[in-house]
Amino acid sequence: MRNIELLEVTNIVKKSVIDINYNLDQSLVSLIQKAKNRETKDLSKSILSDILENQEIARNGQVPLCQDTGVVVVFLEVGTEVTFHGDIYEAINEGVRQGYKEGFLRNSMVFHPFDRVNTRDNTPAIIHTKLVKGDKIKLHIASKGGGSENMSKVVMLSPSEGIQGVKKLVLDTVFAAGGKPCPPIIVGIGIGGNFEKSAILAKEALFRDLSDSNPDETIRNLENELYDEINKLGVGPMGVGGETTCLAVKINYYPMHIASLPVAINIQCHSARHTEVEL
């Protein structure tokens, strides 16, 4: 068994939440640059240039990419050969607490759905835990903004609606969202499981490598078809029109009940702030 000090967890979470809010992943920057080169509409091209300039200013000045520094979402993988003493969830939240204070990141979490009193330190984080083989801890960490999250959706389709039903749901959702989630967007889709599992699958899909290829041929083809059709909707960067509405479509799936076809759509803005760390 390998013992991990929870102070290490706190320190890596603190560093990570600051880093992802200041520095946009270079693979995403590259996709935005390619989208700009493809754009034919001057206003759309100008907005993509502004997005690229904004991330340079944030990186060089070590300031947040966006005023909405999000809710922290952590997918925590704990090896079965790992031990630690204390509360790992509190260790993660302490990292969020310290990172948001030291990084001058906006506190966006409120205690209650109706009195809306701010927690003043951006905790608690949303933490999903999985036990895995091995003697390591892995944390997938994201700062997820409210604007894009608010445009997300879970729908229980009938199995008879099939692929065409899923496509229609995704296209209708993205079109209705328009410029609200700050496109160009990344679309995470979860299919299967049940009501809550589909939503987790969709969130996990947003953590996938932007250049990966789905091993399932049917799902891979659906990702490619949706990518093409979403970009034909004409929503465009920040909703002003153009050829670039989305930068990627990622679909995760899971077995489900014979009577069900759960579909979750989790939309991510162009500032897709996430990282993966291992201890």
C-alpha cells in the first residue's frame, strides 16, 4: 500500500485551478486558430481573433481568461492500493479555497437555491469518485462556467427515436442556445445508463482529448456527423453567424434499460478549462 499525504492533494488542486483559469490549453488554441483561418465572414473571423488575443493576454499577464471562473468539477480516481489519513474531499475543497483566493478568481458558489448567499470561497467542488486498480490518485479538474452549463440538457428519448432522434435533439439544443454559451463550443454528449448517469457521461466527455477518435465506429461516425451539421447551423462565434459554431463533439455511452434512451448534452464554452494530474 502507498500512503499519499492529503496536503499534496490540496497543493495540486490549488495550483491546477489557478493554472487552468489563466492558461488555455494549446490544443484548443490551435483549433480556434484553424477555425479562424477557415472563416469567411469578417465579423466571425474578428471575434475568433479576439478570443485568441484574450487568451494571450491572460497567459502573459497571468490573469483569468473570463470573469466567470466557474464551479470546480473533479473526477477523482483512487487506486485500491492507496491509503491516506483524513478527508480527501476536504483536501480538494481546501485546494479550491486557496487557489481561488491566491489566484484572485471569482467566487461563484452559493449555499442555497433561493437565498443565494455566496459561500465566499468557491467551495464546495462537485466531486465524482471512482475506485481503480493501482497505487495512484488521479484528478481530472475543470472550472465550468455557468453560461454554457445553463444551456445543457437531459432528455429521456424513446429507444425507437434512435440515432436520428439523438441528432435532432442535439441540433435543436445547440441552435436554441445560440450565442448564450459563448461559441465556438465543445459539445459533450452522454448516451445511456439512466437519467443521472447520462449527465455524468456527458460531463466526462468534455474531458476527452480534443484530437482523440472514438473506438466505436457508430459513435465515431455520429460525432463526425454532428460536428459537420452543428457547424452548418450558422450560429457562429458568439452567435453572430459564420461557419464555426463548435470545435469538437465528444460522445460517451453506457448500457441502458431496454425501455430507455437517456441523452444528456453538456455544452462547454470556448474557454474549456480543465487538466489532469496524478499523484
